[in-house]
Amino acid sequence: MQKLLYTYLLLFISLFTLAQKSLEDTVAKAALKVDMHPNFKRELSLEAKTENKGEINIKGQKVSYKVITGTMPVWDDQGKAIAGLFYVYYERTDVSNKTERPLVISFNGGPGTASVWMHLGYTGPRKLKIDDEGYPIQPYGFDENPQSILDVADIVYIDPVNTGFSRILDKSVPTSKFFGVNADIKYLAEWINAFVARQKRWASPKFLIGESYGTARVAGLSLELQNKHWMYLNGVILVSPTDLGIERGGNMSAALRVPYMAATAWYHKKLPVDLQSKDLTAYLPEVEEFTLSELLPAIAQGGALNKEKRALMVKKLARYTGLSEIAVMNQNLEIPLDFFWKELLRNQGKTVGRLDSRYIGIDKKDAGDKPDYNSELTSWEHSFTPAINMYLRDELGYKTDLPYYIFGPTFPWDRTNNHTGDDLRQAMMQNPYLHVLVQSGYYDGACDYFNAKYNMWQMDPAGKIQDRMFWEGYRSGHMMYLRKEDLKTSNDHLRTFIKKSIPKHGTPAKF
């Protein structure tokens, strides 16, 4: 009997031990599931949001505002959230009538870059620390932007899918839903519709601003918003525009880039004395006239161009671009951009930047037909990447462990059926309120200023809406606002454009 009791006791202890261990294992596993840092996640949260208040002095005027960071869904046709877009929204708080307050909807380009560039470089109330010409300085960071347009308009900066903190939620959805000229326009128009409704901004005058590929985005959005969402705009601003799907052809492309090359040669003092002594804006009209009246017909003739005319074209083209006559002759009057960036300062052992030819690079070898890297982009990444992470995470308190994609994975990108320039034309012809402002840097070799002018001519070949289209040039490159002097001038141009594009009370929309 005693032996039996002893056996039962051992069995009870064993079972108790096993049960205790099982309980401990359960608790341990549950503890592993507990997020010890619930505010930080390496995944997109549609609920994450911050709201802060700020104050800034713009043009001698104190401006109070609130800034909201957050995400909003992109929905499929069944109303299911398939992606989340991150945004930063600034709203001035010391105004009495929000219905009359303009709203500027801001995008950058790539496609695949976040809205960081114009946010911390151009129009927002904070501006990254750089020198007066736009070069990075340490320690990295940001200051107030006394040129911000927040005095005259509220602004929302939007990061498209896979840029910034924006991500795809439903991995079963094909990326073609987002990554393409027309797919991009379609889902962003739906998102803007929802954002405007949530923020109660339907009565506000609305403006789109886009930079680089963002110009194709906002040009297409102007018609998509108008025809599919019945949202009529007051203005579209194209900063360093792409070709907007407007056909050029080989001969045309080769000729149209020459005025940019001439501006770059002037900046680097590679021109003959008589040209170098002229001011840039006094010199360029001569090159533009040569391009359209002489060079373009000469390139079109190809091998039929006689020797005397060919020699004359070589001499003139070399004179305007700062290259040798041999280099121009060897390229058959059609100078590739990569070659120009490598060749102009080759004898100094340097290259010039693609997006801003004021920036200098150094290659492993002076030989070759193109630079090893983009010197200007490398410089910009220095200053923008730390600043946007510090600003969003530290100052605004947005909590996430997601990396902020300055450049995100958005490829392959479907570029077919790009008719965004014609979309913008149609929107303007249907909407008498709609105005367009184009801003270009003379030293931008990727989206050059003369091609931007060509866009405007071809969008409106009959000249019917030229009175609502405006162009401004600046002595810098693709991000012309990084140069201190141009930051002031370009933002002033935005202010003037916004004010002029809003009609007086009661003005009917009619031609």
C-alpha cells in the first residue's frame, strides 16, 4: 500500500512538473508575441498618425500652422485597402475662411522617388542645411524656410506606392496596378479625391505641382481628376518637366539639347571671349535661333549636307558648346549628352553633372564616352537623406521602423501610351480657370529648359491657350531651388502664379 502511494505521488509530481513546464512554455511563447515596442513596426500601419503645431516667419509675417503625418489607403474596385500612401499635410491655422484657402498637392518624380525633394528643398516650412549654391554641409539637418509658400497656400506632400513610407499592403495585387504612366495617374486621382473629402477642401482652389517625372504625373492627373472625379483645378506647376509624351524624333532631340549645352559651356567659361562676355540670358536667344533656323535643318539633311555648310555648322556648334571642332565633326553634329558631360572638362580631368552641370565629378579615367557617376545626385543624397529621417522621426514623431525610400523599387514601369502633355492641353481647353506654370533650370541636362519650351509650343500648336501658360528660367539645374537666390525667386513666382490663377469672386468659367 505504501509503495502504491509512493508511486501515485511520483506520478502526481511528474504530471505537475509537466503541466508547469507546459504553462511556462505557453507564457514564454505568448511573451514572444508581445510587441515590446508597440509604436515601432517594420510594416505599414494605416493608423499611424501624428499632429504637431508650428510657427514660421515668411516674408516678415508670422505664420502659424499644423502639420499632420499619416497614411491613407489605396482601394481596389471592391473597396479593399491594397496599399497605403504616406503624406505630410501642412495647414495654416490663423485663417478664418478655409474654403478660400488654396491647396497645393505636391509630387516628385523618378518614377520612384519620394516627395522629399520639394518638401525639404523648396516649398515647405523646413529646409535642409546646404550652402548657398546647394552643396551639402555637416552636421546634416534642417532649418526654417523663410521662402515657403505656406503663407499663401496649404500643402500636402504625397509619396506614391513604394516611395517614402508608402507600401503595397496586398502582395497578391500585381505591381502593374501602380507602376505605369496611366496606372499611376488612376490610383493617385482616386486617393486625392478621398484626401480632399476627408480634409473638407472641395471648395478650395486647387493646384498640382510636380517635379521631373512628377510633371507627367500631374499633367495626366489634371484631366483624370477633371473627367473622372469632377475636380477642376486652378493651376498646374511643372518643375523641370519631362517630354510629357510629346514626340520629338532623333533629329529634333539632337538639336533641342544644344541650348542647354551652350548654357553649361558659358557657366564653365569654355566659350570664345565675345560670347563669354555676354550675360547668360543675353547669349542664349542667339543659340536658340541658331538651333531652330540652322542646326535642325542641317541635321535633317544628313549626308546630303554639302561640305561647305557642314563645315560652317561644325564651326558654329563648336563655338556655342565649348567643344572642339573635331569632337563635333566626329559626332555628325548630333552630340550625345553623356559624351558632352564627359568631354567638356576632359582636359581638366573632370566631368559635369547630368541634373545640374554646375556640379563637378572625378572619374577613374579621363578616357571614355560618359561619366562614371552623377556628381550632382550623389551630392544631393548627402543632405536630403539624413534631413528627412531626422525631421519625420524626431521632430514630427512619426514612429516606424520602415526605411524611408528616397528611391524605391518601382520597376518595371510601363511607359506606353504616355499622352500626358495632351491630357493637360485638353484639361486647359475644357477648364477656363486652369493655368500652367513651367519652371526650368538652365543647367539641367536631364529635363532641359529648351525642351520645356518646346513642350509648351507643341501642347498648344494653334496658340489658343498661350495666355494661360507661363515659363520661368533659373541659373541652376534640375532642383533650381537649391541655390539660395533661386529659392527666393522661384517661390515668389509660385506666389504670383497662385494668386493670378484664382479668379475674383463671381467670375464665371467661360471663354
